[in-house]
Amino acid sequence: MTTLTAQIPDSLARKLADLAAGEHIAVDQIVTFALASQVAGWEARNSVDARAHRGSVDDLRQTLGRVPVRPPLEGDEL
């Protein structure tokens, strides 16, 4: 386990402490959950960006060209 030291605004520290007390968990746990969630979001965004750069408009058009043209299924009209 690694220990990090970070400077955060006092108002955020108070909110964090209040939240931890209300949830009956340690501040460290809330920080870990929040950081893990944010890192996962950044990783997902980076993955989507990387995949988007590998694709091409021509490949998309070719793929969409293979989709049969037909009316929507019942219930999907809108």
C-alpha cells in the first residue's frame, strides 16, 4: 500500500470528513473509491479515443453498407 500526501481545499476536506462520518467509513476509503472511479473514467475515455483513432470513415461506411434496409421492428418506430 502506498501513502500519498495531497493538498486539498479546506472546504473539500470538511465535506469529505462529513461524508465519511455519515457513511461510517474512513476518509481513506472514500478517497480510494473516488480516485479509483476517476481513474477508471479516464482509462475508459482514453480507450475510446484510441479505438476511434484506429477507425476510419470509409470502414464505417463499408460496415453500415452491409446493414439491410428494412422498416423498423414493431415498437421501434420512433
